[in-house]
Amino acid sequence: MAKQVHQVMMSSIPRGQQKELQANLLKLLEACPFDETNPQDCPLFSPRKMRPTKHLQWFDALTEDDLAYLAAYHHVCFTIRVESGLAK
């Protein structure tokens, strides 16, 4: 049932954009793209500590709103870190 709800919600995003968003967010589960760490204040801090096999289960449970929030959060976070001169 939860899988069906997730699929229905994701259907409001065009298929190509949905796949691109999912691919980008799955990459974020590996590490922060800014410095390849796992900052404690990141919403992906706990999921990153999961075994890779659990990543997909966690990810599949996210709603469209969750995905949009994570994408927006990481865009803003990355921009702030780059602009503040925190780059290596």
C-alpha cells in the first residue's frame, strides 16, 4: 500500500525529472558533495550511516515532498558553503 501511495505521488513529477531527481538524491546518500563528509546537521546524516542495502528501502519510503525538500536543502546548503569560502 505504501509503495502504491509513493508511486502515485511521484507521478505528478514528469518521469524524466523524477528519475534525475532520484539519481541525484541517491548520490547524496554516499556523502556530502561539498567535502565528502557526513555533517551532523545534514538531514541525510542518519541515513548515510545505514548499510547501503538499507538506503534504497529508506529512499523508497520518501514522499515527493520529502524528495523536493532534500533537493532544495542540499542546493541551498551547497551554495552557502561555496559562497562562504568553506571550499577545500
